[in-house]
Amino acid sequence: MDMLRRFLNALADIVYPKTCLVCKGELKEVSCVDNLVCMQCWGKIKRNRPPFCRRCGRHLEKPVTKNICPACVRKQLHFDRAFSPCVYEGVIKELIHTFKYKGKDYLGPTLTRLMTEFIEEYNLPMDILDLVMPIPLHKTRLREREFNQAQILGNHIARKFNKPVSYDTLRRLRLTKTQTELEIDQRLLNVKGCFAATKKEDIKGKNILLVDDVLTTGSTCSEAAYALKDAGANIVFVLTLAN
């Protein structure tokens, strides 16, 4: 049924006049992004600007010790650094929700553009990275959604910067509750120990870029990084679309 629904949605997108996925206004080819989002809505996406927290990558509102935000000082994160081009609110929040939960997987290239432009603007050290690794979904969640949004984003990033992608080295061991359903202090417990590295020889000594759609508390990416480092990975950076 999900596959049929997605086919009918795609057919409707072809038959009926194109409208902005955010404001629903009719799209005009000269003033829209990829025939999906009008320029007015696209311009409302709030971007992360420096200075950035050296751990979670969020904008620092005022000078702090060692450029680490108060939230990150209070918790242990196993990745070395995280980066995000957008602030998770408004237009980008709505686009991610549409991409992730409404079967609009064709939004992937458009959303990835925000990530690749951020990498280029701030000269993120892609040259030292050996692998791009999307955060995996549990097989049950993958059956429900029919695609992994992190994998779509990761594929485009890897292609842009000519990096190999690893799909099966990191595995999700159990089905966890959706993090958005939980309080902040419950999120770490929810994902504790839920990842494992299955091919340690493929990641030993490697520098890895973990890719996901959103970083909130950082618990999911931190647990994934822990599993990778426990298996011998060297540096683990995180890149998400928004935080």
C-alpha cells in the first residue's frame, strides 16, 4: 500500500500544477528551487552561522570557554565534532518532515545542496575523511518508511566529494522509540548500545563522516560514533541537515 501511495503521490505531482511544498503557492519556474520550493520559502530557511560550538556545531550566541556551548559541557559525546547548515525550525523543519514522513524522497538532492554548500563555504576537512556512513535505520523502520533519509543524503554527499559510502558496516541492533517522542533525558537511554560495527577491518584507523537528517541532543550520533570508535575508527565527524 505504501508503494502504491507513493506512486499516486508522484503521479499527482506530475498531473496537477506544481505548488511549493511549504506555502502551497503555485510555483513559477524562474522563481523556485528545483521546481519544489518557492524562493520566498527557501529564503526563510534559517542558516547556522559562526561562531560554532566545537562539539555540536550550533551557533554560539556569546563567547564561552573553549567555544563549547553549555549543553555540550554537561554531557559526553563520542563523536569528535558535528556540523549542520541549518537551524531546525520553520521551513527546514517542515521540509525535513515532508521528506522523512510523507514519502517525498525526491527532496533528497535539494536538501543535500544545503549541506554541500555549507561544506564548501566553511571548508570542512573532507580531504581527511575516508568513508561516508549514513546512520542506519532498523529493518522494521526501513520497511515502514521504504527508504532511509540519511542514506539518500549520504549518497549525494559522497558523490559530490568522491568518497566511498559504507552501508553495512554500522548496524542498528534493535528497534528504538522515535527520539522526538521522548524527553531529553530519556533519549540517551533509548539509543544506548543500539549500534554495532559489523566489519571492524573496514573501519580500523579510518576517519568517518556520519550523516543524518537532524541532530538534537546528539545521543543517536554519539552512540553510533561510540560503536565505530570501539571498533577502531580514528576520527568520527557528524554532518546533519539541521540541529
